[in-house]
Amino acid sequence: MIVGYPPAHTSMSSLPHSPAADRNKEPILACLKRILGEHGRALEVAAGTGQHAVSFAGSLAGWSWQPTDADAGMLPVIASRIAQAGSANVLPPLQLDVTAPHWPPFTQKFDAIYCANMLHIAPWAACPALMAGAVQHLAPGGMLITYGPYFEEGVPPVASNLAFDEDLRARNPDWGIRRLEDVRAEAHRVGLALTQRHEMPANNLLLVFMRS
């Protein structure tokens, strides 16, 4: 199973709640507003608790937002959060494990695919699977947008990321912060080019891969 955010906590509303998603949603949204056009269709991979879906869709009124998650148990959580927020431009959540042989039968291509905090909390196989699926479901000129920590060649890793990577691998040896060069190579292999790199708070990066 592919995992998005770490196990969520329960909020006052009784819905599972991710503190990390609350902390990073504003800087990510500010970046998305600079990257995305006025209108489009977005697919969110590993939506987790749905906090990003309702937050982003509420501020990107011209976009329809399709949340998905590998964990079928999170779909009612996402649906409840959408209903509570009254998010008219968020579609009902769907189950999607990027490593499955087939993704859901989407009726249209997407202008953007957004995936936050998944690659380091999933086996490496999730990376090539995400890239291969994205290139199949993106419209020409569409963008795959990933967010999370990365190690970069020529950039000394910060102590917090080294400690985080060690903790991840102790929890599951298949997890761990990925090398940006390895992720970019998998994207390039299927026809996605890394066109934007945005430094984000807490030593994270937001990356934009374009479909040629």
C-alpha cells in the first residue's frame, strides 16, 4: 500500500487531521497560484485526510479537484471533509494506488497532478509508477507537481532531513528521502521534464515536471 501523510491525529471535528498538512498548505497554495492558470482539472494523489484538497480548491475556484488515496479507509474521511467545507469544485474521492496495474478510468485528462509527501513514505517503486501514471493521465503541456524533502547532488543535506531519513528507514527500510536526481531520471524516462524547483519551508521542495 502506498502511504501519503504519516498517521493522522483526530481533530475536534472528529475527522482525522494532519498537523503537517495544516502547516504547509499556505506556502504550497501560494506557489500553486503562481504556477497554475485560472482554470483546469487537477488530480491529487495520496490526498490523505483531504485537508489540501478542500483548502486548495477553495482558493482555486476555476479548478476542479479530484482527490484520491490508496487507503480506502480514508475516502469517507475526505468525503466528510469536502461536505463540511461545502467544496463544490471537489469531486468525490476515489481509491488510487499508483503501483496498481490500472488507475481509475478517468474520463478526461488532467491539467495538473499534485502529489505531496508520498515519495519518501512509500517504497521506491511508487516513484516510477507515479511518473508512468502521470504521463498517461496528463493533458499535453500538463504538470506533475510534487512536494516533500529531497536530497540533492552538490547540496549539503541539513541535519533535520538526515534525522528524518534515518527515522523513516527505521520505521520501514523501503522508505526514505529520495535523491532528486533519481526522481528526475524516472520522470525523464517517461517524457516528463523537471522545469521548476521551488524551495519551501522546513527544507522541502516543490517540483514541477512538464509533459512534453
